[in-house]
Amino acid sequence: MSDAPVISVRGEAVLEAEPEIARVTVHVQARERERRDALARLAERNELTLALVRSYGAAVERVETGGLSVTPEIRYGKRNDVAAYRGTAVHKLTVADFTVLAELLPRLADLERTSVHGPEWALREDSAVHARAAREAALRAVERARGYAGALGTRLTGLVSLSDETAQDPGYGFAPMAAAARGGAEDEPAPIVVEPQVQTVRAAVLARFTATPPEL
């Protein structure tokens, strides 16, 4: 086993970057006395919502249906009968072109029995910012180890280990935009300006280096 001294350090980096995508969640609802009527109304409103989203083309990078439900509302009493049926469709949008958000979000929120939540600003999972933060963390670990070695009158001779200590973090910020909407007006709703939220990316590494014997 080597008797060479070992210097253990933690290198950290914190970067700020503009978001690359925005996530928006849209809830479409219908409530009717009869089950079939609730389904028909939900289908109608759902198609209107998706048609509006599709009209923005590639600006909306992805549309995913996150859930679909039709639930009876029970009127509790002697008969415990069904008062109505409530239908809900949930869609998750990934928007790549932020310039459309000021118009798209209020137009979605203006649809009848529709609610909008977002945007959630985020970096892509494969964003180069994550890799850059990791490299900077490693460089800072080397700089810190060299600083300790210099203070002890020694120098680094090799790398024993390097481990990624970055905490798991969703990596995006949330800024609520619009709550439940109540019916479409005859005119288009006024745009709502939204400002992208700067993303903070953190990276950390734990590094161990061998060094020459110190001159103490």
C-alpha cells in the first residue's frame, strides 16, 4: 500500500443560464348531468384546446396527455344518487419558442372550463450547461488541492479518485401564470408578458489526489 500523502477536496461550481424550454400544464374540464353528455362536452372542449395548441406549430415542441378521467359526483342522502359527471383531460406542453407564450397562455386560459398552470422554466436534460458546470467543478477541485499542496510545501502527483457529488435537483423554476378560466370572450384576450426565469445549475465533485511528502 502506498504511503504517499493524500489530499481530499470538494470542488463546486454554480452557473446561471437562460432556460431552454418552458413546460405548461393545461386542465380541460366538463360537468354534465348525464355521463354521455359529459364525455361529449369534454371531447369537444379537448379538441378545441388541442387545435389551438397545434396552431402554433413547432413553437410547441411536445404535447403529452398526462391524464383523462370521468368521475361521478355523488349526492349523499337517502338515495346516494349521482348528481353529475365531471370529466377532466390533462395535457403537458413543452414550449421551445418563448415568444408565443404571451399569446398562447391567455388564449388557453380563455377557453371554457380550462385552467392553465405554468410556465415551468427548465434546461434540457442534455443541456451543455450541465456539462460545463461539471467541468468547472472538477477544475476547482484541482485548484483547491494545489492550493493545499502549496501551503504544505508539496505538490500533486496523481489522482486517486473522482466522484460526482452533485445533488439531484429538478433544475427548473416554477412561475404560476393563470388559474381557472371562465369562458371565451368574443375578442382575443390581451397578451400577458412572461419573463424567463434564470436557471441555477450546481455541480460538485469529491476528488482525492496523491502528493509528495510535505516539507513541514
